[in-house]
Amino acid sequence: MSLSTENPINRRRFIGASALAAAAVGTLPKAFAKANPPAKSRRELVMQVLDPSGRPNYVPAAFFLHFPPEQRTGDAAIRAHLDYFRATGMDLMKVQFEQRYPKEVEVKTPADWARIPVLKENWFEPTLYVIRGLVKAAKSEALIIPTMYSHYQMANMVVPKETLLRHVQEDPEAVSRGMENIALSIMNYVRAATRAGVDGFYTCSQGGEANAVADRALFHRVIKSFDMLVQKEVAQLTPVNILHVCDYEGAYGEFGSRFQDYPGQIVSVPLAAEGKPLSLSQAAGLFKRPVMGGLDRHGVLSTGTPADVKKAVEQVLTDAPAHLILGANCTVRTDIPIENLKTAIQTAHRFRG
């Protein structure tokens, strides 16, 4: 589905007539050229958000979801991403990551973490195939930004969260041996995806929530040290990265002091931190860079009417910083009404126009 309503036949007639007129006078008038500048691609419009020298007159928007299981691999995944991107009119091509870290080793004690395997690039081939297809199909239209889960999130695919957190408390050094292997695996994925042509990554961080590794010393040893190892590599390889501080599993008792120095040109933020609401303007002041978010994935975006969504977006953008991307605090439901997403995105696009 395309958002364009332009008639291709009329467009060809217009181009043909313009060419004949130009041939008659030698060139197009300068005034005509100035009055009709080439339209900016979504790539260029998003890049304006990163330019601190002015106030963009366009607010990009994007919402992410997990596609149904039958649309998560191969050509079906490529089509699903493209259809969703074009149907909503969103401004980023976010590539979902749908592989699960293999349970090749049974982890019963902290010492078992050292046996977690380092995955080679070819293990990530199902995701890399989708990335290559989307780079080929859509890079001229928009930035290609695949998801990069953190080592902590990958570790939760190997063992239940309760086991992981218990092992961290019992022997953080032993657990760190496995975390390091997972981080090295992620770096193999990052390098392969970079060669495939991505513009950057949606770098997720979890594990520092109040209900996870709340202790600062343990957080730095088991979570942050490996987050920074991988994300600094990402920052060197690609120009546009979105740091996503994910609150899917819980809220953060300490937020700014944990994440302020993480890399990322844009920061995707939760709606609340340290027991109180976190506005986009507050987040921009905290991180000193463009931010992304503003809408509750469980709120009117999912349950309201398009009119409700339009009102909510306008409220968020009225007090928003100059440099932002409208989004949700995490992935939206797979069955979310498409009209609500389209309304949110269109409202953002028109807000400063």
C-alpha cells in the first residue's frame, strides 16, 4: 500500500510538458526552480533532526512492532517491513530482530556462563538476509536502522530472568564471562550488518531497572561495561544510532546518572523515570541531544480513536523540544489499529508545517 495519491499518468504528462517548455526557451526560469525545490527524502528529513543549528519545520515519526511469526524471516519479512513502512508513512526503516540466542549450554550455576558460545556472523544470516533486502529496496527512501538487542536481553533468552539475576548476585565475575561472549557475538552481527549497508542501529539497553540489577556496582560490572563495549563499536562504524533505554520490564530508580554517557545520536526514552513523569523536553535537557518517544504504547495510540490520537500527539508536540522524533515508549501491539498510527504520523508531519 502506498500513501501517494498522485496519478502516475498525469505526472508523466506534466514532466513531458515541462521538458517541451524548457526546450523552447533553453532552460527553466530561475524563479520556477526556486519555487519548486526538489522534495526532501525521509532520509534528509530525519537528518535535519541531528542538525543543531536550526529548528526543523518537520517532525519525523515512527512506531515499531513485531510482525506475526510467519512474517519474521525471509522474503515475507522483507515484504512485511516494506508494507508497514509505506502504509503508515513513517520516517525510519526499523528492522526487527527476531532470532533467539541458542540454548546450547545448560546454565545451572554461575560457572556455567563461561561456556556460553560466541556466535559467528553466519548465525545471524536470517536477520542479515532481511537487512540486505531492505537496504536494496528502501535505502534511497529512508535510514535503515536494525534493532541491536543488548547482551543482557540476549542472556535472558538463555536462562529465565530470575536465574540470571540470582547468578549476578552470587558471582558477578563468573556471569561476566558469559556476558562477554554474548557481547562478542553481537559485535559480529554489527559488523556484518554494517557491511550490508545499514545507516545505524537501534541500540537497546536493559538490566538497570529497579527490579533488575539495581545495585550500581553490579550494574557497571555486568551490564554497562559490555553495553559500552558494543555501543562504542557501533558508534565508530555507523553515523546514526538510536539509544533505546527500554522500560518494557520495569521502571528505573536511577536513570540519568546510569545512561547519560551512553553513545547514540538520538535517545529513545521511557515516559517516566525515578518515580516521576519524564517529558521529551526534560529528556532532551538530560541527554543534550535529540530524543524520540512521547506516546504510551498502551494509551490512546492503542485504545483510542484517530481523533483521540491526533489530540494526544498535538499535546505532546506543543511542549516538545525542537529536535525530536515522535514515537512510543516501546514496541506497539501487532494488532494496533493502522489508522491510529497513520494519524499520529500525519499529525506530527503537519504540526510545524
